[in-house]
Amino acid sequence: DLKILSKKFGLIFAFKPDCPYCHQFAPLVKKFAVEHGFDVQGLSKGDECFEGMTCSKNESALLAVNPKLEFPMLYLTNPKTNEVIPIAHGYIGLDALMTNIKYVISYLKNKGQL
């Protein structure tokens, strides 16, 4: 199911450079993305980026997905439908991230999107 999900959806990692939790969460996000074949796009509230991640500083996109500007945030996004699904708010561990992804997979299957 993760392989199917990673072919249809990418990840958006919203962060700001001075956020310590963002620095802790970024390596976990990159590891998860590599292991499961997700493209990950960083969306920065500043000019910095994390190693191994493509980033953009796009204030309007950041506000569209994260209007309260809470960091870090991780989203699944479908580039064909522009659907954005939050999967992590704040720093969470890999087990919690996998649990959240499993809930999203069930949700998408129920909607007929997977």
C-alpha cells in the first residue's frame, strides 16, 4: 500500500530554520521518504533547506497548507488533484508516522483513491 501511495502522493515538509523540532524531524522525514519512495518537498519559512531535500520559500503556498504557521508539519499531497492531507504536526517518531500513514491509507481506500 505504501508503494501505491508513494506513486500517487508526495510529501511536503513545512518548517522554519530556527525551529529545533524541525531539525530533529527532518532526518526522520528524509529517511521515511527514501525507504518508501516518496518525493519530499521542503516548504521553508526562511532561506535555509535541509541536506538532501529540495526546498522552496513560497509564502503563499506555505500559508495555503499551514495557515497557523505551526512547525514542523508534514503533509501528503497529490499533485494531480492538489489534495493535501496532514500526517504529522510537531515532531513525532517513526512508529507514530507509520500509524498516521496507515490511517490515511484506509481513508483513501474508502474514498476509492487507492
